[in-house]
Amino acid sequence: MTAEMEVVTAAPPYDRLQEVKEFDEAKIGVKGLSDSGITTIPRIFIHPQEKISDLKSTSTSSGIPIIDLSNINSADHRLIIVEQVRAAANSWGFFQVINHCIPLSVLDEITAAIKSFHDQPQESKAKYYARQGLSGVTYSSNYDLFKSEVATWHDYVSIWMAPAAPPIDQIPDIYRNELVEWDKNAAVLGDIVGELLAEGLGLDSRKLKEYSLLETRIFGGMFYPYCPQPDLTVGLSDHTDPGVMTILLPNQVPGLQVKHEEKWVDVKPLPGGLIINIGDFLQIVSNGEYKSVQHRVKANSHKEPRISIVHWFDVGNWDESYHYGPLPELISPEKPAQYRTFSKQEYVENFYSKGLDSKSLVEKLKL
């Protein structure tokens, strides 16, 4: 080799952890990346092709079941609604409700307020940026950024609203009033759906509340900005929700997919509708009568951001010594328990010790 020969310098090795730290410390989220005008996404967001080769739905299904809650207090009609909810929770794990109790204005206002928060200049949002904890107010990107193998294309805000909400002045004023109103209404709808789910199991309508299964409420304001390479990543990885149930309000930008009969189904949100899905916890306490189901969000290829307002419902007032499992009323010689009991510590550690996944608690507890 002569001095005149060109010297080829090897590319530096990919240090994923370092790139993740740099992204996190910048506190700009994926919206900041999108707003910068990049045309290629950073390597930390690129998923293996075998994980995303099926992003295009191949299902012929028309979508998740739609349930009309009109006349829910009519005895005869309520029986029909209960059976529709039971069937959807058993076979799909997802359903969409219309003619519910929440005014359209409340839906529109919380969606607009969360969009306004994410649209703020970065310096206005940065003071709220943090890795999520077990309480309080958080703005961040990818709650499992340091635990997952690959990052996903979304930012979010989250607030623990019950059983102990943060001081009102800690909630950003740009969505404070709208969140309080949404939470109040979502709690009512959660109780209504919880009653229908209990009745679908043949239990008293108040049974889920008696077992404190709806006492924790966590709000999420998910933001999926435009992604310049949507075929290389996802907005949210496939997973099941770990809690009891979820109420979801998406705007009209598509992206949510649900796995049904081993195929991914595109969910078409109805204007004014709300999506309900079953969590792992409810699958366990229902002794497998209700199913938590894998779902994911595709990276947003539209210039308009995709926004999802989420309310997660989970168990509350959980004494450290108490163990949950299939409800005693649902166990019989003909239908023995399908899952063992578990402690609060086991439940919390299973979720926070890793990234999003599917049914890890369900599989761990299966008898």
C-alpha cells in the first residue's frame, strides 16, 4: 500500500444505547425530529423487517364490533347490549361504542387541547419531559425507550388521575380544564362498561367495582406525527394492555390495528365513537371468558398528526398482602381456575421491568 492510496475509514460501530441517550436528553421527541424536516429516521427507530413485513392488513373483516348504548336503561334492550359486549369481549377483545354518555364537545375539546400541547415550542414542553413513574404528570417519547429493543414513532403525555390525582396546578394549563372534564366523563363511562362486563359474566353489575378493579385511572395523550419512512418503523409496537380495560378516543387519522384470527385488522374509528379494549388483568380475573388482544399502531404516513386520547382503568387500593386471580364466582368443578393468583409486586414488576409486550403476565400465570 502506498501513501497515495486512498485510506478507507471504517464506519464507527452502532452504539444504540448512546443514540437513545442522545435522543432522550434532547427532549424533542419524535415530533421534534419530524418538524426538523428529516427524510430518513434514526437507526434506533428502524425495526427488523420480519417484525413489520405484515403492516398491511390482509383481513377481510369489516372491523371491530360496534355496540349502540342507546336505551341502555331499558331492561329488555340492556340484555341485548350485555350479550353484545360479552361476545365482543370474548372473541375480539375490542369493541366500539356509539351513543354513549360523553358529549361530543368533550371529545373534541380534549383532542384539540392535547394537540395544542404537542404543537407548542419545544422549550414550553421540555420542563415536563421525564421518564414515566408511578404517579404525577409526564411528557415523554416511548415510555419503554431504554427497555425495548427498538423505539417507536410517538410522543405522549400521561397523568395518574385516580385514586390520587396530582395537584391541579401541576397539570399543564393548556389542557387542564379539558382533562378534568374528560376524566369525569370517562370515569362514568368506565363504570357503565364495567357493569355491562360484569353482567356478561353472570355477576352483579357492581362486582368489578366491589373488587376495586376500576379504581385506578391513568390518562394518556398519544401523539403520532408524520413519519418520513413509515415502512421502516411503527407508531406503537404490538402488545396487549396489562390493566383491566381501556377507553380510547382516536382522531380520524388511521393507524390502529387489532389482531383477530391471526390477521391484522384495520380499525376504522367512527366520529364520536369510543373504542374499548380488554386488558390482561381482566382476562385473568374473568378466568379467560374475556380476552386481551394484541394491537399496534402503524407509523403515521399522513401530514396530519394522529392523536389518541386514552384512559387506562386498573385495580386500585391493592393491599400488599392481597392476591388477585380468577374471581371465586367464576370458578367451579366444570370451569376450574385457568390462572394462579398473583401479588401486587409481581404485577408491577412484570410491567415495569421490560418494554411493551403481549400477554406476558397471562402466560406466566397460566395453570
